[in-house]
Amino acid sequence: MQSNRRYWIIGGEYEDTRFENMRRGSHDVIGPFEDRDLAERTCRSITQKVQSPRVRYTIAVDPA
């Protein structure tokens, strides 16, 4: 049975490491991905390239 879920990588740079307010214009939305594993691998690849402690990404999922 195939899932109808789609996965998105969302994130960007925040004003500080409390991660409460995103820096204006820095948000990213990458996707959709039909496969969670691919979304996770892509997210890891992105975060490994990040040079700032104020940048955070996560995976969001559309409900089925």
C-alpha cells in the first residue's frame, strides 16, 4: 500500500540560538519528497554543510 504522504524540509537561520524568531528572508522550504528516507538523507546533507549554530532544519509531513 502506497502512502499519500509528502515530506518537506523546512528551516533557515534564526536571530539567535533560542530558535524563537527566524531571521527575515532566511526561510527555506525544500520538497516535496514522496519518501521519508530521501527527505531525511537530504536534510542531513543540508545540515552537514551549515556553518552557523543559528540555522535549523526539520522535516514536516503532510497528513495522509
